[in-house]
Amino acid sequence: MDDPMKSQEVCAIIGASHAGVNCAFALRKEGWKGKIIMYDGDPELPYHRPPLSKAYLSAGDIMGLTPLKSEAAYLKEDIVLRLGTRINAIHPKRKEIILENGDSQAYHKLVIATGARPIIPRIPGIETATHLYPLRTAAHVNCIQEAIKSGAGKEVVIIGGGYIGLETAASLKKLGANVKVLEREERILARVTAPVMSDFFHQLHTENDVEVLTGKNVVSIESNGNQNTVTCEDGSHYIADLIIVGVGIKVNVEMAEKAGIKIKNGILVDNSARTNDKDIYAIGDCTYHFNTYYDRFVRLESVQNAVDQAKIAAAAICGKEAGYNAIPWFWSDQFDVKLQMVGLSEGYDEVIIRKENTDNCFSLWYFIGDDLLSVDAVNNAKAYVWGTKFLKSRVPIDKEKLKDSTVDLKAIPKV
Amino acid sequence: MAKITFITNDGEKTTLEGTSGSVMSLAVENGISGIDGDCGGVCSCATCHVHVAEEDMERVGEASEIEAVMLELADDVTEFSRLSCQIEISEGIDGIVLTVAE
């Protein structure tokens, strides 16, 4: 049997973002005495990604990245960072990984935290567009800032009205750009929220002078070298100095798949984040994992999942019993609105809106039958916190009390 | 500039100097164990919970409304609880002692 406490053993981690970094530190906390070597193609000291489309982008170039951990912390915990180094292959039989320069590194335990990459849809002309970027890394944001720098009044077209697109719209608006959001569906945030939330954010952006256009399927992009013309299926055209693509992600699972690791909508892992290879774990956005609360497999794009799975994997690698049992949570900041979400709304058959007495302060409670599935809270931390508590305890909710904002949230469970 | 002392769960005392930014950032930059700051400092995760020493509470100030609500998600909350991402470093808090929550 493997002894995780042996000091000569190696745990290699592919991917040094929220999942990988938290796993490395958690391994030390759980008592891993061996080497920890972490690889990432991104040359930057690993940083928080959520601020990229929010505070980091809107601050122009005056704000630095927010590091996940300081350089000193990696040294202190003896975690070796190989930044700017991609991994090309995994050989589970030989228990080694192959670096892009051809070198190999043997491992005893391997953690795959490769995350996801933005989808660049196959739109004619997208390859030759001027200043077209997705937004997932610091390098993307730096390119966007560079493109927007030479003055206010730049024309920006954002393809995709999801969270990334909308957060980016709000941030670029703050920088003085003219921003249009082109959404293919009939409403923004269609995949992730109820129509009432889509309406709220549509209005918020409109009030802040962002043009939100729905039912806009982009069919071509033409560049004259300086500017682009974005054409939609309905024949409409939009001029763009800068185009941001935010239409979703594709999980980075190809390398794992080639190595014979089971893939199903992501890297398939068990409750301790282990793949079908007993020495290979996978964590974060790239995984397809079982959620005990919702009793189904899910794939999540979130900091919460990355951090929680990282801790579970670390414990399991160190031979401790650990099972993933977390209720997902997310957040988004747009203009002065703070949206906090807990749970997964998929499959809901009823949404209850609870409006508080303050402006722009409300919450959506998603149910299937009598079971609460999730809560979206707008400028309403209280609803978020109580929603979290009710989800955790699975306490039945009195829907009539919930609708009535004069009844304190504390008192909405059925008695 | 302010000197801030952190007492971690293992009883270790670390004094750090900061000039600006949040106490959470200072702690994370210096690897103070138990202060994670998973959300990056936007008062969304309650993973940077500290207990302020009683005698320093007046200088540090009480939690804001949102922060107080978010603290309800943390364990072991007392009247001296704060989320350290919401404490700005300034000369006014020089010398304070914070105990990292479990």
C-alpha cells in the first residue's frame, strides 16, 4: 500500500488555478510529506480569476492581479511551481507526465486541474477579426485593456449575454466604451436564471447605457484592419473596435482522455475526486462529479467547487476518508448590483419572488414541488445566507410566508 | 503603516506590517493559515473570519450590515467576529491582534 507520508513520493498537479493551488496547500495540511510539483501554461503567479471581468478589468491597468497565494507561501510549504510550462501527455502505466519540452516527470499521485477554455464559435471571419478576445486569463484582460486604452468612445461588441459577457459589459462601460451585448437567445442569462432575473439584468444594463440586444445570432465578422463589422442572422450590422466572446467554455479533458481516463461531460470522478485510475485525481471545472445534495452528476464552473474538490482530493490522497458533499454557490457583480446564488435551479417548476422593501433588493427561490432547489439573491445577502441554511438543513419552506416580505426570513420554515 | 498580529489555530503568533489594502490580502500574501479568502475579498464566502481582540474592537469597528449577515455562514461567531477582507489597513489599526477563527 502507498504511504502518503513518504518524503520521496511525488504528487504532480496539472493546472495551477483555484483548484490546483488549493489542492497543493491542502495536501500539506493533510500531511503530505512528499514533493508537490504544480504546472501551468499561464506564466503569472496563480491569481483569482473572478475579478478579471469585474474589478481588475474596470480598474484599467492600475490594479494588480490578486494572487491566490504569495510566492513566499509556496516556498514556506515547499510547493514547486512550474509556471509557463504545459504538460503534453500523461502515461498512467509508467506513472509519468510529459512536459512540452519533452522532459518527463514521474509521479506517485497525479491531480488533473486543467479547467476549461473559452469556446470560440466557428463564425466566418472570426479568425481574422481585429481585437477579438475571450476573457478567461490575465493575458486576455491585458489585451482587452490595451485595445480599449486609446480613448473613450470605443465601440465594443460582446457576443454572449451570460455572466462573463455581462460583467465585462459593465466593466467596459465604466471605462467609457460604447457597449453592445449580442445574445443569441430570446433573453440574457437564459441558461442559468429564471426570466424575471434576465429581465432585471437587461433593465440594469439598459439603464447604465449598455445596449442589450437579444435574438441576435452572429453569422459573420468582417475586419478592415482597424474595425470590424459584426453581422447577425437578421441582417443587422454592428461596428466594433473590440469584440469580446463570452459564449461558454469547453473543458480541458483531451489529454486525460488520451491517457485512458474516463470522460463523461468532463473527467468522471468519484466522491473523493478520484478518476478510474486509482492514482489519478481530477478537480475543479474539468470534472463531472456526483452531487449528493441533488442526487445527480454535475459539472460546475465555480470557485466553490474548485476549492471544495481540491480539499477532498488532498484528504483522499493522504489516505483519509473524505466525501464531496457541498451545495454549490456563485456570485456576480455588475454595476452596483451584487448577485449571490446558492444551489442549482435546474429542473425547477416554480419560482417565488420575494421583494424586500429596499430598491433593487430581492430574491428568487426555485422549487421543485415543495423542495427548495436554489436561491438567487440580488443585493440581499440575508436571503443568500438563509437560503444556504435552508438548503443545508432541507427544512420545508412555507411558500406563503416566503412571499410576504413582512415575515422575517428566519421564520419561513414550516412549523 | 500598521502592524497587525495574527494568532493562528496552532497558537502561532505572526506580526505583519501593511500599508494599504485589506487585512485578508495581507494575511494571504504572508501565508497566514486559516485565512483563505476564497472569493478574493468581495464579502461573498466568509472564509477569512477573524476574532478581534476585545480591546481593539473599537478601533477596528463593527461589521457592516452585509458582512454581519455573511458571518452567519461562519462557525464560532462572536461579537468580536469580522471578515478580514472587510477590514482596511490604516494607521488607525496599528497594533491590533486578530485570532484566526477555527
